[in-house]
Amino acid sequence: MTVDIDKTDGPADTPPAGPEAIKAIPVRHYGRYVTAVIALALLGGVVYAFSQGKINWGAIPDYFFDDRVLEGVGKTLLITVLSMVIGIVGGITLAVMRLSRNPVTSTLAWFYIWFFRGTPVLVQLVVWFNLGLVFEYINLGPFYKDEWSDFMTPFLTALLGLGLNEAAYMAEICRAGLLAVDEGQTEAAHALGMSHAKTLRRIVIPQAMRVIVPPTGNEVINMLKTTSLVSVVQYSELFRVAQDIGQTSGAPAEMLFLAAAWYLLLTSIFSVGQYYLERYYARGATRQLPPTPWQKVKANLLSFSNRQGVSA
């Protein structure tokens, strides 16, 4: 006995019911609002405290673009760039010497790094400036001969004191970058007949730059701020100029705030340059390059507009 099953029960044209749309509810981050309120309260307290002080805030914009201040800014940038050039060139040389199999060059590099990292840069600047108490003349044979006080100018003192000290720190940064490259690539390059110098120039150093660039950018910013120390050797950079103007204008505190504002402005510009330099050397190391600041702002604005549209 067979039972016929009617397969036409129910409306044949009814489509299958699809899944219901999920309504996403954004997570409420109440801690962010509390933190923002606390931060704004602290900022308001600081602003109120300074507003009660006897500070002539009008003196800062009056002298911000003064010719003496701009000249000090130019000298600060000049000594920063030249000192970093000496530091980077010397650091690369010392790093290669430190990694050399020659025990003499390796020991010399180690001693240099040990000495210059172990003594404060302020002490080194003062020592360079006062070597005239030890050496009356500098005699380089037929090339140069003069009194030490005429030879060791404030500019040269600042350049040697900052540049030679920076070379010791850059040596360790460069050494870390060189050691980060796989040794197999060096062996492969030697197997192809490339010399050691050519291997460093074309294989090792380009890859080591990904490790070297970020801390080097920090060193540049740190060097910019460290130039304020050269005021003790009579070099007229930004900090010393601000001090001199403060003494003559009767606004010493205001001129210190002015110098701090210039340092903040310059370090911010250097930080942007560091970001794009790191992004350049990150090519090939990451699947997707990090977004630029403009791309981040654009993405945040787009996300905010989308949230406004959903809430509406």
C-alpha cells in the first residue's frame, strides 16, 4: 500500500525567509569621556595658574620673529645638521670597525664608544673650550699653525663636542641595524663574488636602514634640543639669544617661553619628516604602509560622518 505525499502543500511561490539584518550597536567607552574631562580640568588648572602670574605674554609675539631670534634659530639648525652629519658618518665607521675581525680596529672602536658615552656631553664641551689652558698653540706642521684660542672658536667647539659625542651613540644604533640583517645574505653575496664593501653598500646597509632610521630620527630631535648646551661655550644659538634678549628687555621668563615655543615648532617639523622617512623605508617590509596623517584625518572624518548617518 503506497501513501501519496502531497508535495504541493503551502504556497509554492513563497520565497524562503532570509536572515534578519544584524543591528550593530557601538560600544560605549565611558572611560574615554572621564579621562578627557580629567585632562581638560588639569589643563584648565595649569592655564589658570599661569594667567595669575606676572607674565608679559605680549612680549612673546613681539620678539618671536625678531632678527636676533631668527639668526639664533638658523645657527641652531646649522649646528644640529652638521653635528648629525659627523655623528652619522662617524657612527657608521665605528660600527663597521666594531664588527671587524681585526682586534685592533674593534678595540679602538670599543674604547671610543666607551669614553664618549661614559662622559656627559656638557663636560666634553667645556673641556674642548678650555683646552687653550693646556695647549697654547696648535701646530699641524706646514698646513696650519695658530694660537689655540683663535683656532678653537665657539662654533668649532660646539661642532666637535656634539658631533663626536653623537658618533658614539650612532655607532651602537648602526651596529644594531647591521646585526639585524640575516648573515645568509652576506654569505650569498660573497658567494657571488661581491667584495665586503660592496656587500655592505648594496645588500646590508639598505636593509639595515629599516632598523636604523627610527632611532636616528629620535637622535636628530634630541640633538636639536641638546644644542641649547652650547650656550656655555659662548655660541649664540637660540637659547643663548633668548637669554640675552631677556636680560636686555626685562622679560627673562617670557624669552624662555619663546625659546621653548621655537623648540616645539622645530621638533614637530622634524617629527613629521621622520614619519615620512620611516614610511619610505618600510616599503617591502609590510603588506600595507601605515597611513599618512592626512589619511588618518580623512578616515576619522569619514567614520564620524558614517556614525552620524547611522544614528540619524
